[in-house]
Amino acid sequence: MTRRVLLISNVPQTYRIPLFNEINRQLNEKGIELKVVFAAKGYKRRKSNIDFSEMRFQYEILKSFKINFGNVEKTMFTYGGINGIISEFNPDKIIVPGFSFATIKIFLRSLYKKTYFV
């Protein structure tokens, strides 16, 4: 049985790609499959060009809605479709950094379905 880890992040960032590549490499050495889910492809206000070909890990980009709370620096994503991805990928562990709608959705899911998350 393949063990799986799902890592949830807001948007791809150039400085995170090497980190996620290294996490993927180390997990693969232990027979663990990694998938990274991003809420969106990016922010309009950020000018970075992401080279998706540099990603050495499995990833998916959701079609989230953006909610602005007063200004662009206070933007949250809805993480639409995250529960379907969790059900399909069936991870042993979920890593969801920070407080987001994804954190809330995974917490609520854990109340009725066995879900291990950090």
C-alpha cells in the first residue's frame, strides 16, 4: 500500500518549488507519494513567472474564488474542490499551513471522516 501525503498551499512561488522538490525527493526515498494542491495559479499583484516545468512533484491547481477583505494583501481563497481531491488521492496525512478556508474545510471534514492533518 502506497503511503501518501497531500500538501496544500495558496499559490505556487518560485522560492517554494525547490523546497517542494526536496520534500518530494525525500518522501519518495521512503516510498511515500506527495501531491501539492494550490488554491490558484497566482496573484495578479505578484510579478513572478513560475516555470511549472521545474516542479518535480505531482500538483494540481484548484479553481478557487478569491475573497478580498479590504485590500489585495488580505486575500483568501475558497479552495473549491479540495474535498474531492482528498477523497480521490486518499492521503494518509494532510499538511495545510496557516489559517485558511482549506484549514476550516479539512477540520470540518475530520469531524465526520477520519482525516489526519497538520
